[in-house]
Amino acid sequence: MKLAVVVPVSPFEDEEIIRRSIEHLKSLDYDDFDVKLVYVIDSNGENDRRPETAIRLGVEVVFRENRRGKRAGAINDALKYLSDFKPDYVAIFDVDSRPEMNFIVECVKALESCEDCYIASTKRYISNPINLVSETVEAEYYLINFLLGKSKFRQFNGLIGVLRAEFLMQEGLNEWAVAEDADFATRMHAKGRKAVLVKTSRIYEQAPITWKDLYNQRKRWYYGGLQLWRYRKEMRKASLGVRLSWYMALTLTFVPMLYLPLLLLSPFFLLAHFRKISKVKVTFGLFIHALMLQYAAVKALFSFVRKREVEWGAMQRVVD
């Protein structure tokens, strides 16, 4: 079988982050797959040496002089580049993605046993819990992982996972969509296709480490969620469970203030889960987080109504 690994790289990503990404992804277990690793690098100026570094480290590079379609455009350009290779599966990662060694093998195995599944991925965990912001997101991810196991509309952030190449190449990603991952997931579920959660592996990724970066990320997510309402008619064809989960994802997430009283119980849950007294301070972070999310949701709604696009900017990374 042929497997392509695609990693879109924005102009803001540091050369060392790319180096660490390549080293990690090359170390994964690929069984006996015919593998092609492709990094799609958006130019950051005339003296951009990142493509040379990536090529020297043994991966193929698609270099883009402009940011057409942002992340969705980068992935679409990678799919065009791979048209002659004709992969059976396409794995998509970000530069901060750190999947466990068996991630690819386990996800492909899951897809092989589910013909209607368009993507297989795992629960995700935070690799950089270094301050209150990232520790707060770390705690939030445990709730997200719980919902991933329960929801009938299952969306993996960033489409990070292994996808059936046939579905991905036929449909492509919508480059106007701010949340291209949620857009693609909605279109797939509307057609009766499924996303499978693999429980025999994990993937780690970096959380924002400043409240500003977290706010900008979530405002973008909220804005992308508002764009999904255009698929109301298409989603009528989906099963009742999928429709209910989809509508809940597009409504309940916009009113995080409703859940503030529940945060009074968070110290007990934090202690029970992490078994560290130092994690109790994350309760304060969760209150800030809820207020920030509500503000981001309102700002995204105003931007959407006024047809103002949200900005994509640099996010601070931790070199791991």
C-alpha cells in the first residue's frame, strides 16, 4: 500500500520546529508501506532557507510563494503533487504533531476494517503544559477526548490523522473555509461517511502558551463554525444521531458562560485526574478560559455578520 504524509507549514514556523517534526515523523513505524513525506512550505520571504533544510533532511517539499487558501490550499497543492504517486492513504500532521510510533499502523488498520470511514485518528494530548495557559488547554483536552468518544459527529482538529485518499482527493478542501477541517468533516458525515476513533495509540500537540494566541485560535474556530450552517440542508440526509451531535457542536459551544457554575467542581476533578495538588491552580485558568471563549464567540459572530475575515497569525512554539 502507498501512504503519503502531508505537513503544511505556515510562514511563521521556525526552521528548528520543522527539523524536529521531520525527525519525529521519519521515526514512526510505517510497516511495509511505500511512504512519501511531503512538506508544503509557504514562503516567509526572499531568504527562506527552510525548504533547503527540509530537503536535506530527506523529505519532499512543495514550496509556495503565496498563501492561497492558507492551510486548506497547502493541503490541496500537496494532493495535486501526489497525483502521480496515487496513495491509498494520506496522513495529515502539523509541525507540532507528535504521534506515537504505532499511530500510522493502527489508524490504517482501523480504516481497513471500516469501508465507510474517511478518517482514523486518536485522542490528542498536550505536549507542552508549561504554564497556566497550556495547562488549562491540557485540562480542556480531557473533556474534548471524552466528547470524541461519545459524539456521533466526530471531528478531529486539523484533519490530523490518516485519511482514505480516495475520499480526500475526490472532495478536496474548501479554501474559503476558515475551519477547513470542520468543513470537510461536515461534508463527509452528510454523505454517510464516518470517522473512527482509534484507542490503541495517541498523538501529542502543542497548546498555545499565551492567552492572546489562544483567543485568536478560538475566534478562528468559532468563525469557522458559523460558516458550517450553510450545510443545513445537506445534513438532513445524515442519521439522527449525527445531526443532533452536529447541531449541539454548533450551538452549545457558543455559550460557554452557561457552564461556569460547573467549574466549581473542577478542583476535585483536577485532583482526581492529575493527582497533583499543583494542578488545582488550573481551576483559575478554566474560569479565565470560559470568559475568553465567550468573548471570542461574540467577536466571531460580529465579524461573521459584518463579513470581516479573521486573521491567521504566528503562534509561539516550544522547541521539543
